Amino acid sequence: MTNGDWPSAEGLVLRPWAVDDREALVAAWVDPEVRRWTVVPDDVSPDAATRWIAGGWRRRQEGLALDFVGVSVDDGRILGEVGLSAFDTGRRAARIGWWTAAPERGRGVATAMVRAMTDWAHDGPLALRVVVAEVDPANPASVAVARAAGYELLGKVPGRLTEGSTTDGRLVFASQPPACGATGEGESATRV
């Protein structure tokens, strides 16, 4: 994947993690809010971050995950992460997840990253039919991100997302590409 192939939005570009990003990754792994809502490894050392970053290529090749770091186009600072996992090649579907660096929260960064990744997942080389976001209902910021990024609430499923979850289920949101072609024939061209 070349620089021109990376998803982008106004003010940010999504790209694979680089070893030079490890301190930002460690900072996220020890951030209480990131730990509260996402799965974080037990070992949060710089060496562990280096190993995780180095494993990105293998995870992509094996179809396990595709993790991108959001970077400011202005100054190169790390804004957060957005990634795809749980790929179902038969259904052309995947799950999306994200986190935002502490100083960037509340500024629309997560929404921009999720929109960029979603659009790229639908319209880019993956050509996914559906992208699913599973969000803890006790996390109103992520619920707002999913909605603002054009995801539609499908329902609630039982089970906990993370060990520290305060709810017994998660909200499931989905995004699908427009169903009709440029001629307007077929179903409505709205995201569901």
C-alpha cells in the first residue's frame, strides 16, 4: 500500500503504524479511557509496542486485522487509531474499532477517522459490503461517533465487550455502501 492509497479526511491521514509511533501507542495503552473501552495487552512496554507494530504486516496478510494510526497532516502528531478486524470474506464484512489520543478527544477526530476508514473499506481495495461497530452503551462518546459517521443502530446483543464493561450487552451499528448505481436504479442509495 502506498501513501496515495491510505484513507484520509480533512486534516488527517490514516496509515499503518511505524516503529517511531511506539511511544504514542504505549501512551494509549496506559490511558485509563482507552483501557476502559478497548482490549489492551498486559505488557504495555515500549518493547511490546514495537513487537505489536512489527506484527501489523502479518496480521494484514493473515486477514486478522488492519490497524491504522490517524496522523495530523499539519504536524504529524498521532490523533488515534482505527482498525478493521473479524473479517468475513464470504459476506465481505468486518468489524471496526477506534480510540482517540487523550489530547484529541471531543474535537471530531474519531468521527473523521471512522468515516475515512469506512469509506475506504467500502469503496477501496477491500470492497466490503458491511462494516459493523460494536459499542458499549455506557460509552456515549463512541455511540455518538458511530452515529455521526453514518452508522445505523441494528440492535443490542448480549455479552461484554471488555472486562471492565458496566453493561451486559453492546450496541451493534452497521454501515453499508449505497445499494444502487449511478443511474439511480435499484434500492435507495442511503447508508443503513
